[in-house]
Amino acid sequence: QVQLVESGGGLVQSGGSLRLSCAASGIRFSIYAVGWYRQAPGKQRELVAAITRGGSTNIADSVKGRFTISRENSKNSLYLQMNSLKPEDTAVYYCNLGGWSSDYWGQGTQVTVSS
């Protein structure tokens, strides 16, 4: 059974930092492109950052220069380092394996940035 478990969300002041982690189990993590998506209230889910199995990254323009995605295949883990957080970054953040159309999603972790 595939499981993706996110952690690291929370409440932070504007300008602060958080590091999200996603631990995968029940799947051969290293062969998948993986990524982080987010969904704010009343908005559609959107891609934040993705990383291929080869390590190439794709970062949304809205977070470029502030967020960094990384993966550690030996630990079946995905990370998102978020710096200089803004109130508009407030959302539920989801870990994903295999892209938008895949079935592999975490349960989400709430990130709230206060002004």
C-alpha cells in the first residue's frame, strides 16, 4: 500500500521559514518524478515545485527564489524549504508522486503565514 505522509507545516509570521517533508512508503520512490502542490481556500490546486528522478527541478514563478525542492532517494523522502514566506503562501500543501494525474497524493499539511 502506497503512503505519502507530509510533515512540517504550521503557523509562521511573514518573512519566516518552514521546511516540509514527505515520507513515502510502499512504492519505488526513486523512479518517480515528485512534487509539491498547494491549494488555498476557494482556489484550484496548483503546482509549487517538482523534481524529476534525475534531479531537474521546476519551480513556480510565484515562489521562485524563495522555495527549494529536494529529494533523498535513500530515505524515500521529498522536501520543500520555504523561505521569505508571504501571507499568500497560506494553503494546504500536498506531496505528489507521478504528476497531476497520478493517484499518489499525501493527505496534506497546512501552512499558514500571518502578516
